[in-house]
Amino acid sequence: MKKLIVNVFSALLVFMTSISMVQSQQVYRFSVQEAVDYAKQNSVQVKNALLDYKIQNETNNQITAQAYPQLSLSGNAQDYLDIPTQLVPAEFFGGKPGTYEPIQFGTKYMVTGNITASQLLFDGQVFVGLQARKTALELAQKQTEVSEEMIKANVEKIYYQLVVGKQQISTLTANIERTSNLLKDTKAMFKQGFAEKLDIDKLNVQLSNLETEKSKAQSQLDAGNSGLKFLMNLPQKDSLILTDSITEDKIKEGMLNNDYNYTDRKDYQALETSRKLGEFNIKRYKLSQIPKLSLIGSYSKNAQRNDFSFFKGGAEGNWYTNSYIGLNLSYSIFDGFSRRSNLRMAKLDLQKTDNNMEQLRASIDNDVTQAKVQISNAILTMDNQKQNMLLAEDVYNTTKKKFEAGVGSNQEIYNAEADLKTAQNNYYSALYDAIIAKINYLQATGKL
């Protein structure tokens, strides 16, 4: 009885755990666009790019802060353990000329409160920094878009790989069903003496091979599904169901427009923005050779006492005011040629950016040329393999009818089935190659 209670409790515990796990899991049904949108929102790469944008925004705030008025408050309290001593000529007090009398000046306690303010009137580097704020944010935004485009391309490639894999598994399932029916018919013919035991054995081997192939395809599909969830930053415990399909017409859609512009590419846009910042950098170092000018002001109160009684009234309670306003002009006469070196470096960096833009334009031309060749060949191959698959299906069906009518051989139907399976595999491979070629083409032309 005790053992029965323990078993019931264990089973209940397993059941409750299973229910809890099921409840914690979520099921996502995503089209390819929904999968891309989810990845853009949750991918670590995109999240970090968005954080870089926010960091740049805070950097801009730091630059802006330098152009605002600066206000500071300070206070100082001193207790002179030994009051400072000064030497005064003794003859001031009727003493001998050429001698000095030590005199202590000041009080034991002194308190000072001070408010200082300054306003930058001109600083070439700060002013250029203010002008470059929008461009710096634009660069951070472009870099985010580059990350999003990369995520989109990778998500779409894996997504459609899984879609093609699902179609291939459906075909394998149909092949298994067809072979099972043929095996059933062959067994019936064997009983009537119109088939041999060898024919049954061959079909059993084919059926086993098809089931093994389907199992492997399903394992690859599961692994790909896991990889897609990782790329999207979707929890592995959740279920991901793909709702889109892929057809030849969808692949060919929008392929008539062969025009492209360099500026359509996100990476080229980012490089253009980077060049603008390079120009601002040169301007910054040029203006750094101009003196800095600031408006300054100060207001202070101080009091001196021989005892710590700073809040008493009367003559002993006086606080003395000191205030001023003025202009501060500063200029580094010689900085060891630092400004000149910085300016040269900025110009060299701009030359590197120009070189990178020239190289990127050549790379884009090459990418588009290669992508056009690949998409053209891929679509042609896909159409040919589609026709081959349909033809192989017709050959198999005709051969099967002949076999069932007793005018065809087993070898003919084995060969027809093998040719059909090869044609199917070639078609699905060509279908996937075509969708990948299209994604590469759209990415190369900046239209992804």
C-alpha cells in the first residue's frame, strides 16, 4: 500500500511538472516577415546597435553641455593653528633701521563662499562638435540598419531552407506511401505467382531507405529550426511554426528591374555618413588654431574671526564681498606641433574613407554582376528541374501501370522510382539555390 502511494505521488508530480512546462512554453506562428521583425526586435546584434545609438546621443549631450553656461559653488573654512607671520621693517615702529619685526596678520578663523560662472563664447572644436551631432547620430542609425539588414538576410535564408525542407519531407512521405502501396500490390501478385520473393525484398529495402531518409531530413529540419530560433533570440523551449511557403512565381517576382544605385546599399550610406564626420574632424582641427574666448564672473563672501562666531551681528559680524566679471582669452602658442599632426591625421583618415568608398563601389558592381549571373542560372536550373521532376513522375506512373497490367518488369519500376527520387532531390536543391540567389541579388542591389 505504501509503495502504491509513493508511485501515485511520483506520477502526480511528473504530471504537474509536465503541465507547468507546457504552460511556460509559447507557440509562435511566423511568416518570414514576422520572423524578420521578431529578430530585429530581439537580436543581440541589433539591440547592441540600438544601444550604440543611445550612447552616441549621450555623447552629443556631453558636447552640447560645453556650450551651456557653467555654474559652480564652492566654500572654504580655515582654522589657522599658527597664524601666518610677516616680517615688517622695525623702523615703522621706531626700531633700528635695517632690522625687521615679526608681525602676525589675520585671524584664527576664516570662511569664504564663492559662486563662479562662465559662458563659452567661442571654441572652434566645441562649435564643430555641435554641428556634427546630427551626422554622428545618423551614422549610428545607419550602422543599426546595416545590422538589421544582415539579420534579415540570414533569417530569410534559414527560414526558406526550412520551408524547402518541409516540402521535401512531404514528398518523402508521399514516396513512402507510394512504395508501401506498391509493396502491398507486389505481395498480392506474389501470392498469385506473378511476382518473385526478390521483388518484395527489393521494395522492403527501398521502403526502409525512404523512411531513413525522411528521418534524417526531419533531424536536419529540427536542427535548422533550433538555429533559426537562436538567430532570432527566441527561447529554445518555445515552438516555432513557419507559415509561409515558397513557389517558383514568388522567386521570379520583381526580378525584371535590373537598375541599382550605390546609395541604396546600407553599408554605402554608412560610409558616406562616416565621410561627413571625417570632414567635420578636419574642420575641428583647423578651428582649434583660433583662440578660445569665454565670459567669466565670480561673486564671493568672506569673513574672518578670532573665534568661531560667523553669524553674529555688529562690526564683528561683517561679511566682505568680492565680485568681478570679465573675458578669458586663451591660446596655446606652442603645443609641440600637436595641432598640425592631428590635422594631418584627420586628412589621411578622410583619404582612407575615400579609398574605402571607391573599393565598396567596385565591390557592389561585382556583387550585382555575380548575383545577376547566379539568379539567372538558378531560375533556369529550377525550371529545368521542375520539368524533369514532372517528367519523372509521368514515367513512374506509366511504368507502374504497365507493371500492374503485367506487361512491365520490376526492374523498370525500380529504375523509374530511383529516377523520380533523384529528380525530386534535384528540384528541391534548385528551388533552395534559387531563393538564396534572389536574397543575395536583393542584398547586392540594396533592395532587400
